[in-house]
Amino acid sequence: MKILVTGASSGMGFDAARALAQKGFEVYGAARRVALMDPLKEYGVIPLQLDVTSEESIDACLAATGPLDILVNCAGYGSFGAIENVSLEEGRRQMEVNLFGLAAITKKVLPGMRERGRGRIINISSVAGKAVLYFGGWYHVSKFSVEAFSDALRIEMKPFGVDVVLIEPGMTKTDWGFIAADHLVRSSEGTPYEVPAKNEALAMQKGFESRMPSPPSVVTRAIVKAATARRPKARYRVAAGSFTMVFWHAVLPTRWWDALVRLLGSPRVARIVEKL
């Protein structure tokens, strides 16, 4: 079986490409920075250049792979900041990469899968597509959109034998948290949001430095399971805090949830975090 993993230059995408190749699949790893995928060659992964926001790049990538049995959409990034502070250009960029890029490459592979009567689309979403955290605005918008896109596509493709699967990771030991925290600080400097933003960024950094996050291998196992199961689940929710966050978001009154997540930006929590 032939698999394409996008976002394979780091984190979950890198791990997933390696693990799937070790399972004996013919795996192509795709990302903007091809050189970062060189270590994957020893596992048999074939690196390809791909910018999911460019139709020309998508076409060239798929021309190199030929017909696919499975597409794993890992490409994406996180950028935190107050809605008022984050430019619409940056908001559109998040949507272009996290949603429209995913949609663009998916649309390209669907006709072949539908005609063959088999195939599988595995989309890496997040529990951020289920509940909103303080200053997560555009990132959450993009992940909520991936959830809706995948749900709609799953219903449409079922009659054609094509499975659509969502992977919903919680807190995972990657650079994502540090990148999001850095952007939160930069975007909030000199604004009315500066103090709570810095407090939350500190909490995020400490959290991702701690033992709390799950290793990427937890997410990788879910991706491999979604790729190899005869009848995959519609959703695989994995990694630290994933079930807890969704549970409390569901059972708490909205005002309570809002107050709870705002605590991350409070001076009291910041003082506690600094002592950790």
C-alpha cells in the first residue's frame, strides 16, 4: 500500500512516516523543508517537497507519488494571540495551512480513491477542535474547521469505500507549545492583553517542559492503527489531557469554563508556575 504523509519534516508527521515505513508500507514524506526529512531515508521513506498552500506544489508532489491508498494530513502549525492583536493576514495563513491546504490535497486524491472503491484519509486534528483556550482564537478556528470538514467528508465518502479518520491529540511533546507561546508574547507586546498573555505563555512553556505531555509515539500509534485497521474508528483521541479537556468542556457551564481557562493568564497562576 502507498501512503503520503504531509508535514513529515518534524514532530508527529516525521514519527508517523517512520513508523508506517517500518510496518512495510511504501511511504512518501512531504514537507516544505526537504532536507529535514533526510534521516527518514534509512527507513525507506521517500522525501518530497510540498507546500500545501500551493496547487502547483501539490500537483508536482502527487505526480511523484502516483495513486495513493492512504493520505495522512499532518501539515499544520499553531499561532496564539488575542483576536484583536492577530492580523487577518496571519489568521488567513493559519486557515490556509491548517484547513484549506489539507482540503486542497485531499480533493486531489479523492477521485482516484472513489473510482477504485477504496482509500483512507487520516486528518490530524486536535482537542483544540473541541474546546477553546485563552488566546487560542485562530488556531481553534482552524481545528474546529478540520473537525467539520472531516465529518462532512466521512459522510460523503462512505458509499464509495473511502474512510475518513480524525486523530485528536492532546498535549504532546513537540515544539508546538513553545512556538505558540512565543507568538503569543510577540503579538501581545504593548497591548492591553500583554500581562495575561505573558502569564499564559509562561504556563504553556512550563507545561511543555514538564513530564505532562505525552511523547509523539502515542499519536503515532493511533495513526498506524487508523491506517491498518480493517474498520478504523471515526476518531482516535489520544495523549495527555485529551479526554479530560473534552469532558470538562462538555459538563461545565460555559461561564465556568471561560473562567477556568482565563486562570492561565492570572498573576496568581503565573507566580505558582514560576516556582515549578
